[in-house]
Amino acid sequence: MEDYSGCSPCCVAGAVFLIGFAKDIGHKAGDSLDKSTKPRAVAVFVTGFWILDVANNMLQGPCRALLADLSANNHKRMRVANGWFSFFMAVGNVLGYAAGSYSNLHKIFPFTVTTACDVYCANLKTCFIIDILFLLLVTITAISCVKETPLSKEVMKQEEEKASTPLVGELLTAFKTLKKPMWILLLVTCLNWIAWFPFLLYDTDWMGREIYGGHVDGNDNQQKLYDNGVRAGALGLMINSIVLGFASLGLENIGRLVGGVKNLWGGVNFILAACLASTVWITKVVEAWRDTHGLLAPPSNIKGSALAVFGLLGIPLSVTFSIPFALASIYCSASGGGQGLALGVLNMAIVIPQMFISVVSGPLDEAFGGGNLPAFVLGSIVAAISAVLAIVALPNPPKQVSLNPAMAGGH
């Protein structure tokens, strides 16, 4: 996995370029400005987003594996390192949301406003250009400052022999050699992400449609309400990231208070289940209010309740972004396995639920009359199941007799 991580920044840069300039490329390729649907721009956007998703997975896996190696088999360091990783992800999210909320961002690069790309589009395009510049700066800094020890001929020969093994064969071998703790971890992680993805995919749509009563294809008032709801959802995501960042810093201490990381993971999954279930109650309250007051923006108390859900979900999200990866590294080091491959296998338990929810959520929502609530209810139920499994079935990490910093993790 590490062999491919070097090209990840280039893939990310190319992907965000395609996403940011999708409308311009689509227009040049023949999309009509008079039609609401622009298939060529959509194709470019989807391609860019797919490349971005691949690159992110290529980058995060080796980064987390490197953290495990630097932790030198010290389980506490692994947990703390992944907590800090989660914290800085939250910092990046907050900065990104802040940049995206600035309406005059396009003035930094005036050329972003084009015939096919209005001011709103140009703001997003400017964000992506800034993203590429930051990525370029970080990559140059890493290449310049981080010194690597050249591999010996023997090690290079071993790596070449490993590289001759097909990727699918390597994955199958990894699954065959997994110990029971890793299998249970994969199951809990899979269920956990099945619970998360409905909200992560449709949270702003829930704010725009259910809470604000808007509709993307409705009349002017409905479209305005939907747009305001999506903006409120973006504010909720920023609040979520702030809570996520602060919660990440306290995971180690909280884990000790509740009796271990598996109890912590199970406990916050119950919070996740409760928050997802509360979306039903909030939606019913705002619908009853709307029946009386008409199609208007919700009052501040209902909006505050919805934003509170976003904020509270930052707590379980901080655990989801750190504890499973730390446990994978701990279980892997205890069994003598390679960190990179183990974390790659764990990623499979994340991307498969994403594909599952993407396919199932639409028909599920339609079967119950439309809206986002059926998928949220499914997520709530699955979150409760994952919470129970985390507490009951997930093994406690093995206790370390010695935490000698000189012990290096395998890769």
C-alpha cells in the first residue's frame, strides 16, 4: 500500500481540478447553458470525485500505518496517535467549511468566474484551487524535510517478491490469516459505518427538506427554503467538526474512566443511535409546526435542536475516526501482522457499507413515502446493534507486559 501513497497527492490535485472545473469542461465539451441538466459536467464531476475517494483511501491507510509504526507497538501511543489524527482531520474540516462559507472567496482568483460558472460556482472553484496550493506546499515540505534511509539490496529484493503477488491474492491471504479479534472488529466497524452513512450522505438534505420544508425542484419559495436549510446543515457540519476535534483530545482519558476503549466505542454508538432516532422526533415536531404556521423557516428552537444533533454526533464520530484504527493496529501488532495490510482490510469494512447504503437508501426511502427518515431509522437500529457487539463481543486489547519504545511495529 505504501508504494502507491506517493502518487496520492497528484491524484488528489487532479481530482479536485476535475471537480472544480467540471462545469467549464462540460460547457467546452458541449453542455448547453440553457438546460438545467449538464450530463458532461456531471460525468467529469463523478470521475473527479471517484479519483478523489480512491486517493484519500490510498493516503489515509499508509498514514495510519505510519502512526502505528511510529508508536513502536505501544498500545497507548497508538490510541493517542489516532486521536490526534482525528483531531487534525477536524481542524481541516473546520477550515474547509469556513472557507466555503465566505461568499467573496472568488475575488482571490477573479478568473474563476466564467460563462459556465457563476459566483457560487466560482467560490467552490477557488476553494479547490486553494486546496491544490496547500497540497503542493505540504508535499514539497514533506519531500524536503523528511529524510528516508535508502533500502538495502536485500530488502529491495524482498519487496520486489512481495510486489509480484497480485493485489487480490494479497487481500485473500490477509483475510485468511485474520485472527478472531480482527474479524469481530471488522463486523463492528461495518455495522458502525452502515449506521453512519445515511446521516453523512443526507444530513444537509434532511435540513433542507424535512426541517426547512424546502424542495430542490419546487417553486421559488421552496427552493429558497431548501437552500437555507442546506446552509444551516453546513453550519451544523462545522459545529460537528468542532466537537469532533475537542472530543478527539479526550478519548484516552474518557476511555480509562469507562473501563476501556471497547466500552467507550459501545457507549458512543448508543449516542449515535439516540441522535439518529431523534431526527424522527424533530421532523415530526417541525411538520406539526408547519401545519399551523405554513411553509416558513422553522423557529429557532427547532433549528437549535437539529443543530444540537449535529454537535452531539461529533462525539461518536471522534471515536469512529480513531478507536477502530487503533484497535486494528493493536490486534495486528499482537499477532505479528503487517500494519498497512491490516488497515487496508479495515478500510474494506468502511467502503462496503458506503456502497450498500448508496444502493439501499433510495429504495428504502421510497418504500416508506420518501424523505430521509427511513434510512436514519435503519442507521439508528444498526448503531444500537454495533454498540452491543462492541461491548459484548469485541475482545479487550491484550495487556502489555513491556512498553519498550525500541520495539518497532511490523509493516
